[in-house]
Amino acid sequence: MNMRKILVVIFFIVLLGSGCVYAEGDLWDNYGDNNAYGQKPVTDEEFNSVVDKLKEKKLGKKKNKNIPKGESYRQSAETQFINNVDEELPILSITLPLKADRNHIIPVGHYQIVGEKINGEPVIKLYQAHYLIAQLQACETLDDFNQKTINFVELLPEDEDKVKIIFGNVDFNAYTILDIAHAEPVEE
């Protein structure tokens, strides 16, 4: 029993000698005006104003990119976004010479295709490099020809002596039918 009394007395001596201090406030109050690194403490209002300025600066840089994100991208803005996307011109591979008209033959080759309306009528233009090779009158249609993309062009067989060029972009879908240019028989 003596041992128990000695342990209790030693415990109280250690407890009173340790100098326990109860802090009031939070830990930042102990640093005064400057913390351990010499930095001035920032109020919530100052912090929020800096965050708001950074957000404005970040949004100002992104205005020209037209990248839809989050809730700001709505269905009504979809058409405007598609129209502002840089359009890559579709390429058509023509594997046999075609008659654009009686005097003009479109040779075998690869062509960049541009579709546009001139005086309300759809036209399909064939370019090689920056040279216009042919401008073909086309028939506008609502048919998307079961294509998987918005911008498309394809050469399809129509019958034995004809082919169909189908074209589609954001503005319209169209097609044109051309005759295959056969070698004229040489008269002897």
C-alpha cells in the first residue's frame, strides 16, 4: 500500500511541475502580426477578392477559344459552336476521268471539296492545291446518305456510265451526277 501512495504523490508532483497552459483562441493568435515565416496574415475578404480577380483573368483569356464547358454549354449554343469550328475540307479521290461538261474533263486525282450556295443554288467546287479545277451544279437534298460525320464527300457508282458525288456540311447536303469520260475512239 505504501507503494501506491508513493506513486500517487509522484504523479501529482509531475502534474503540478509540468506547467500545463490552456490556450485561448486558435493557434494563429500566438503568432501576433507575423507568422514564423514573416508573412502577414490575410483576411477572408482579401483572399476572396484575389481569387475573384484570378477567375476573371482566367475567363478573359478563354473567351476567344469557344470551348464549351460545364453548365455554360447549352443546346442553344451548339449551332454557333459548330459554325465557329475551323472546318477541315473533305478530300475526294477520283479514280477515273469524269466529264464536268462537254469540253471539260476532271482528271484522276485527289481533290479538296468546297460546297457553297451561289445565288441560292448549291455548288460543289473541286480544288487541287489552291487551283479551282471544276465547279459543279448540285441538287440540294435532306438525305444525309447514312454518313457518320457532318462534313463528308464520297464518289458512288450511279450506273454503268455515271457516278454520283455526294457532299454534306453544316449548311446543306447535295449531290451531283457526272458522266464517266471514256476514251474517244480514234478514227483512222
